[in-house]
Amino acid sequence: MKNVFPTMLSVALLSASSAFAQKITPLEAPKGFDQPVAGIAAGRIDSVSYPSKTVGTVRKALVYTPPGFSKKKKYPVLYLLHGIGGDEKEWLKGRHPQVILDNLYAAGKLKPMLVVMPNGRAMPDDRPIGNIYGPDKVAAFANFEKDLLTDLIPYVEKHYPVLTNRENRAIAGLSMGGGQSLDFGLGHLDKFAWVGGFSSAPNTKQPEQLVPDPEKAKKQLKLLWISCGDADGLLPISQRTHDYLYQHNVPHVYYLEAGGHDFKVWKNGLYMFSQFLFKPVDVAALPTYTVLGTPAATNVRNAKYPQILPDNRAVFRLKAPGVQQAQLDLVRKYDMVKDSSGTWTVTTDTLSRGLHYYSLVLDGLPIADPASDTFYGMGRMASGIEVPYRGGDFYALKDVPHGQVLRKRFYSKVTNSWRQFYVYTPAGYDANTATKYPVLYLLHGGGEDETGWAKQGKADLILDNLIAAQKAKPMLVVMLDGNMGGPGGLAGFNEGTLKRFEDELKQTVLPVVESSYRVAAGAQNRALAGLSLGGLQTLYAGLRNTDQFQYLGVFSSGFFANNPQLSDPQYAFMKANASTINTNLKQLWLSMGGPADIAYANNKVMRAKMDELGIRYAYSEYFGGHTWPVWRHDLYLFAQTLF
């Protein structure tokens, strides 16, 4: 990537170790960026007093004017705010903002601007004394919004040669001042086009309040900057804001670096943020401006890696000094690079959305990543990394009533073995003891098992959110093991194993469910659905038992177009029973992940055959291939049609 803002001294490249990964420049402040440099021009800092009608007293602020300042020119303005324990001098005392800015000017990296450092505690005695966390002090930080807009900004614009339109006004701050900057800047996009929050504190409003109209924010913001240290206890404030902005496609920088809640992070924030101001911004490059990524949601507790970068590249790291060669197997294999401490690292290409199975290959041996959750998903246990994507809000963990996912063991006379399924019971199931519920029987794909929908598929969260929004009826979801070859065996695609699944479903699973849980009887209260292999099982068992199931969902599946030995008997059955199928079924719902779905051709041929036979069905496409984001979305849509 082109270095749009090269540093004045030196920049260490954050190198991706794979042949497929890009090399980008994170633009972290170089050593010495905050130290005086002899022989360069310096700006000036003045202390000013301004009358505040908001507070009813005269208040103080510092104003930095750039080297070569002239009253004959007009300048844009950055309002730079302090934290809860500081005042207008917090940035100045030992933090050298004027040195940082002077050095950047000397390197030609800044647009000439004024920097106003006010006291953000708008109260008569605004000194940081006593209980700085007291309610009167906290209220004074909120009160500064009015003081800033009605007193300070008018004073600056009256006494200094500044540009007064929103495009030439920026606001940023650290900690409490970061929260103020996001609250005031985003709350007044008619006043500010450039907004930055460094390690923003809990005074930061909820994202839905900060940006209630994402489309308006996209149009009006020149730059929205959010940065934080990875060890900062306030990181969740920045993370939740980033997550909301990402989901709503609002361009912004989410800049993470090593550090805590301290000036190391905040000085780097000023160094980075100031270089963007009052210049054209390459919006497409904004996701590349960071040092660190966010730990993946699939990491085990407290594991910092793998990390997801804002552009959805992933960084993997493993300490294994005794290993001679290491690779990341993520369908594509990436070579990892070892440093002097024995730590192996690699950065991937931008990854597609959703869950990816992967392994670490150490000296030729594939192993699960000890830092990541594991999933049964490749015919064996494998690590997984969840890559966020826009549109995934329907399975987000929200403040709604939540159901439970429980495991039920049972003995199958069909397989002559102990088996198990997972069952989702909706919120209120235990309390509403007189209520009987309809049931969705839900099937996984090939190489997966009954844990697939419970873990990878997030079926419980999808149903929790739908039921809370009254978009779906409360129901039980029984997540079955479709592997019919005995313990650990695969289900297979032949007639025999499909029949075996049908037998277990009817002879064992239905009786166990209906004797163990409060379920409503009858075909009108039963649905059967599955993805890929589970879709084949749904087609086979469902179409033969429309007196048992009135709703069928087939996700990314279809009888094999190139296997007449399997498909011809199924179409013959459909032809002979078309009238019964159409009469009994309330819903036959077919879906695909677009042309990139590996089952697309089979499904297309099958739909044409169903059209020929007069079998009625509904059809949906959600582009994304043969992947869990598609199937989660399928469940989200299908569940809304049930019962």
C-alpha cells in the first residue's frame, strides 16, 4: 500500500510474512517524534481567558499557533481535550504536544492549523482537585458541550484568523476528552467534520446514540478516528463503537496499538490523527491504519491472537522455539516466520466473512491452535476463526431473553449405539409449564456433527433475537447428528445411509423428543431442515414423510446432477407423490449461497426437475458460497416462515 503519510524520521514496516499477504505501513510514531529537534521553526503556545456565559465566569484555554503563523491568513482549528484528572495544561505538562506538532511541520506533514486546548470541566472551580470522579465533576464535563459551542468557539473565531465552516473544524481528546469528542463531534456534525477519540472513557454514548443516522454521518464526516491501547481496560468502549460503525459501513479508522491507558498511546494518537486533518482522505485506505488487530471472537479466554485487522486480514502468532518449520493451513497455506524469541507469525490476505476452519502445521504435523476454540468441522477437530461482516447483527449477542442449549443422550436401536443431540429451548420454556412448543429438527453438513448448529451456526442466538423481535414463534430446535456410520463415521450420500437416517429420525429421535420435552403434536408442529448433506437428508426423509413434517428447509443442497443412481429414484418418488407433497407441505424452502456455492449446479438441476414435476417450492439466494454466513442467514429467514 502506498505510504500516504510517511514519517519524518523512520517507520518500521509491519511486514506480512506470506507470499499472498500485503505489506503495509502502520504509521506508528517513530522514536524521537516527541523530542525537540534543533534548528527547526517552532510554534507558540498562549494562554487565553474567555468569558463563559455557560459557567458564569472567565475560563482559560491554551492556543497553539503553528510556525510561521500570520494574522493575514486563516487557519483551520483542532480542539484538543484532556482526561478526567487533567485541565487545559494536561497535554502541555511533560507531553510536548507543541514539539510533536513542530516536528511534523518541519517534515511537511501537517496542514497549518491552530490547536486549542481548553479545560473540559465546565464549572466555576474547574481545577482537578478533590474527588475528580464526583457527580458534580462528571456533570461539568457534559456541561462543557454548551461552553464549547456557545462560548469558546465564538471567542476563538473572534480573536484569531480562523476558518469558521465545519470542514475546517476538528475535535479530539484522550479518555474523558475522547468521550467528549465523540459525543460532541458526532452530535454536532454541522460544527465538526473531523472527530477523534483516543482511549475514550465510559462517558462515551452508546453507538446508536452517537450515530443514529449512519447515512448522514457518511456524508458529513471527513474523518472519524478511534484509537486505544490493547491493554487498556476501557478498550470495550472503543470496540463497541467500531463494531457498530463497521456493521453500518461508516468509514473510520480503528487504530489499536500495544499499550495501556497512558500518554504513550495518546501522544501517538495525536501524532497520527493530526496528519490526516484538513486534507483529502483516501477512505478506502482507512481500514489499513492500525498496528494491532482485535482478538478474534473465537479465541480462548484472554488469548490475544489470532487477531482480526480492520480490513479483515488476520494475524496468527504461536511461540514454538523448537519447531523448524511452521505453516498456517487456512485452505491456502501460508508460511510463518520465526523471530529471535521463537515466536512464529503470519498475516493473511483479507478473509471472507464468517467462520474459517484452520490448522497450524508444525514440522509437517497439523495441530489445533491452542489459542483458538475448536470445532468439529473437517471430519475432525480443527481450530476456527470468526471473521466479522456487515449484516451479521441478526446473530449478535443482545440484551434480550435467552433460551438454553442442552445435550440429550439417547440409545439408538437403528445404529445400536449411544447417540446425542442438542436441543434449544426458548426463553420462558421452564416457566411456562403449560405451554407446548413446535419443533424444528435441524441438520449439519458433511464433516460436521450435532455441535455444528449449536456452535458454528449460532442457532440459539438467531432464535433468541427473532423471538424477542416477534419475528418467529417460540419453538424448540433439535440439532441432530446426521453421521450414520456409527461413532465417528460419516453419513454418506447413498440410498442406504439416507434410509438409515430416516429410520433413526422416525423410530428413535421423534419418540425421544416428544417424551422428553413439552412439544405440540402433529405434522403442523414439525419442521425439518439442513445444510449441504443435511439438505439431502431433509429432501429424502422429509419428502417421504410429509404426513410427519409440514415444513422443509433445504440449504445449499440438491440431489446430485451427475449421479442418476442416487437422484433418479428420488425424482421418481416425487413424480409419483407430487400431489401428496404439494397438499401436505406448507413450506418447501430451498436456498443457495449464490453461484459460488459448490452445490449450486445440483440445486439448479433439481429445481428444474421439480418445476417439470409440478413440485411447489420457495427459493432464496444469499451470496456467499458454501459457508456458515449463508446458512445462518438461511435459518434466520426460514425460521420466520414456520408454524
